[in-house]
Amino acid sequence: MTNEKNGRTVRARINDRGPFIAGRIVDLSKAAAEEIDSVVDGVVPVTLTVVTLGSGRRTAPPRKGAESEAAPASWAVQAGAFASEENASRLKERLAERYPKVWLEPSGGLTRVKFGPYASRESAEAARDTLADLGLAGIIVPNL
């Protein structure tokens, strides 16, 4: 990625989803932020150049009784992931006023805030796009 303010670049692996704030596309580790001289500014415009795409598959073990990793039957929108369960609960309450089913999902020390499910990826994308009205940006995830 390249810091558009100063032209400095760093090669980094993007291994999580987020941030979930409209207009932001990636959170950097402190080491990567130092490489592109963005620590002091905090938020800087960057250009991403994809070198290699990941598989897009979840790394969690399959659920008990799962036969295969076939296409998901439905989709969900992840609106945030928080280290603080209290912050996740606050977002859940805020989203529950607008979306029919909102839930919290613990994952690797974080609490993810999701809503759905949606029968098609397109309908999940349409719902995700409405998050901009709340100043948020979510991602589409398989509802496993």
C-alpha cells in the first residue's frame, strides 16, 4: 500500500476485516504505519495494490456435522468487531432499531456484530449499503 500524502509504500498482509467506519478501508499494524509514516497523522489516504488474493475461506474448523464447504445458504452483514463486548452491545442495540435480526458472535477475542440473514449476496449488499446512513461500513460474510 502507498501513503498518498508522501508516496511511501509498505507490503502488508491484510488478514482481518475492518475497520467498520465509512470511508476507511484498512487498519494497519503499528510497524506498517511507521513504514509509511502515518503514525502521527493516524488516518491517511492510501492506495492498495493487491499482490496475491487469499482464498476467501474462513480459517475456523468446520462445524460439527458439516459435510463440505459448499456455498453458504445465506449471507449476513458484519457491522463491526470489538475487543469490548460492551461496545459491541451498544452497536447491537443501535442496529436493532433498524434491522430485523442483530446478534453478537464471539470470535478470537473479539465480539462481532452481525445482522441478517439474507438469502442472496445481493440483498445482503443492499442492506450493508444502508449502514452508510449511520456512518458505518460493513462487510458481507457467509452466515454459517
